Amino acid sequence: MWEETVLPEGGTYHGHGGIDQWFAVAGGAFSEVAFTVETIAPAGGGLLVTHELRSRGTSSGLATQQRIHHAVRLRDGRVAYVGAFADEGRARSKLAPDR
């Protein structure tokens, strides 16, 4: 499951088809996208991945830069959940061991 809360294409996407749908929608919004990973750290019941996102809007041409925190939970060695958040605390809350 992918939970998008940062980009306007927000929502919850399920399975491979959902991820494909998210990339199709989000990919059309940007003419340029670059991620720089800052940290990958164990947190609660998963991983907290913090990175910088630099992008340029396809229609507006506007350049943006923001820090994004991904909460990643694994199950049986596979990714079971990814959530994208602007707020680190919110991302950490998704990694609580009881989730």
C-alpha cells in the first residue's frame, strides 16, 4: 500500500496496479524530478527514509524543493506499506510497533 500525503495526487494506492496508477498521475505533473536520500534509519516497526525532493512543474515550470519522510514497513521480507509525509513525526507514527 502507498499512502501519499505530500503531493496533490494524494490518496491511498493498493498493489502493483495502484503504484502504477500513482506513477502515471504524479509523473505527468513534473517535467523534472530528483531525489537525494539524506538518511535511512530503523524506526519502530520499519524504516524511516528522509530525502530531499527537487522538482519542476510541467505546466507551471515552477521549481520546488522539499524534504519528504517515507515510512516503510516490511512483512515477510517484502514492502507492505510506504507512506509519504512532509512531517517526520507523522511518518514515525506510522511505524509504531503495534501497526
